[in-house]
Amino acid sequence: MPVIDTIEKVVGIRSHFTALLLLLFTCLSPMAAIVMAPNLPNIQQHFSTIAHIEYLTPIALTIPGLIMGFFSPVVGFLTDRFGRKKLLILSTFAYGILGSSPMFLDSFYLILASRVLLGFFEAVVITVSTTLIGDYYSAQLRKKYLALQVTAASTSAIFFFALGGYLGGISWRLAFVVYLVPIIFAILGQIFLWEPKRKTHNNLDFSKELRSTNEVTLFRPWFMLGIWVTAFLAAVTFMILQIQIPYLLATIGENSPKTAGNIAAISTVFIVIGTLVVQYFYKRGWSIAFNLLLGFGLIGISFILLSHATTSQQILTYALINGFGSGILLPTVTVWNMQNLPAEKRGLGIGMWQGFYNFGMFISPVIIVFINTFTGSLPNTLNLIGPILVVLAIFCVVYDKFRSKAFDPSTNRKAA
């Protein structure tokens, strides 16, 4: 089976623009939902005659993420089998067409169908663009750009929410014009990106190159499953506060959407800061386990503190801790996955990671509602989950320190 060479050495003068373009592709993930989010009440009112529209409208918002979770593993397999660039360019173009189609569709069910298809092409764009980061760059630069993926996605989320709200104030249909921007990305990708060179396992020079760059040469399914489950847990814990801030504020008698929006926006800034700080950790050579300790640990501590908060100011302060921990955690699980994938399984491994991660984001509110039925309130639920995450954080370090040699790569390099 062919493997894909790391071709960072041929990037040359295009390296910075290429990296920027790949990061812009990452921004299409938050765009899928956030541009539409501020306009849900107007969309619901426009289609008010449709039965159960109050349930169907939020489903239209979240369905791309669910579809992405289901199809990302399939996309990963396809990109390993048929290549990267063509899938990325065609899917980005389709993303732009489908995303903007609600401007012209008069049937809500057609809009819903377009959102389902949008989720599939979103899965292709995010999976393949992330895979190309693995293909184009060496291990150290991958860490940098994978962390910057979270930075770009978090920063663009703030921008898209504001833009969607502004355009939606004119017309809810006008907000969907933003989805035409990816067509520009597709054109630029066709010009500036390239299909990575393929080599076979029989190429001795390539085998030597892999050893010299400490590339992983074995695909360990059970070990990778552990990483993907960790990604699922990271997604569940990350989405808790993103969704539950208004409900948490309501428990202390604060029902202002403006307050909830301000706390969400400021905590997102701290997510961005966390993604930048984690790059310093990589340069210092700090282990994945240490980053997992900080990420899960800070989120767990924030949940414990939030469960006892009595003012909106306290909730804001503890949300900043949560955001900073999330900014460390999300790039860490991404890098951990990437650096343990052999080149010939990179697309599949990233697709599986995306599947677990997106399903975690989708199922997070369901889990919280379910636990609330036993604990009696959201603060009690956070007070239950917080210590569990702290224990999980400690376990990550203990497991990394004492795990069996059987789980180490055959190259005998230090395990991630």
C-alpha cells in the first residue's frame, strides 16, 4: 500500500500562504452552525405554519455536526484511498453552494436537506485539510499548525456570530451569503495546494527518512481507540459550558441573553489564549500527558467552582478558567492523534478522530440533561463531573508513566 511522504521540504516560498489557507479551511466548521445561530428565531417565525417547527429549527442548526460525526471515518478512508486535493476542492465548492442555498429555498424541508448534505461536505473539508497538515509538514510544525487550527476556529467563531447577527438583522436569508466565501477558498486551493507525493514501503530511502524524522511506522488500533475516546470526552466536556451558560445563569436568577453572550465571548478569548500557550509547551518539550493533566484538570476545577457560583461575576471568572483549559486540551488531543498515525493511515485516523469528537459535541447536552434527572440541578451535575475530570487528568499522567512497554512504538522512541 502506498504511503504519503512529508513534503515540507518542497513548500518553499508558499509555506506561509499554504498554512494560512489550510487554517481558513478549518474555519468552515464553526461557520456551518454559528452564522445561522443568531437567526433561528426569525427562521422559526418565517416557517411558523410548519408542524413542530420549534423542534425542527434547532435540528437544522446542529444536524451538520451530527452528519460530520457519522461520515468523517468514511471520508478518512476515501482520502487515503483516492487522494486529498480533488476531494478537498470539490467538497469546498459544494459546501459553498449548499451552505448558501437557503437564500433561495422556500421549503423548510429543502433547507433541512441542504444542511444534511452540508454536514457531509463539512466532514470532507475538515478531515482532508487536517490530513494535509500532516502530509505537508514535519512533526514539530504539525504541532504548531494543529494548535493554530483551534485558534483559528475559536477566533472565527466570534467573527461569524457577529457577522451572522448583523446580516440577519437585515434579512435572515442574507446571512447565508457568507457561505459563498468558501468558493473563494476552493479556487485558491486549486491554485496553491497540491496532491502529496506517494511512495511505497519498499522504498529504502523513504524508510530511512521515516526513521530519521521519528515518524510512527505502526498503526496500533487499540491505542488509537484510546485516543479517540479521549477526544470524545474532550468534546463532551468542552461543549458543556458552551451550551449550559444561559441555564447556569438562570439558576442564580440572571436571565439576560446579553450576559450569557458576553461570558461566552470572553471565555472564547481565553480558549484562543490557551491554544497559543500550548505551543510554548510543545517547544519546551512538555509531554502530551502533562497537557492532558492541565486541560482536563482546569476544566474539572472550573466545574467544581461553577457549581458553587452565586453571582454572574463568579461565573465569568470560572468560565475563563474553563476556556483556558479547553484551549490547552483541544489542540493536545489533536496533536496526540496525529503524531501516532502512520502516513498511510493518516486520513482514516483523522476521520475516526473527527467522528468521535463531533459525536461528543452532539451528545454533550443530552448527557447533561440525563444526569440532571438524577442530580436534580445543573450545579449539582457540574459538582459531580468536576471531580471525575480531575481524577481523569491525574490518571492520564499515571498511565503515561507506568503503561506497559507493549504499547510503545516499535521504533522505541518515547511514547506520546
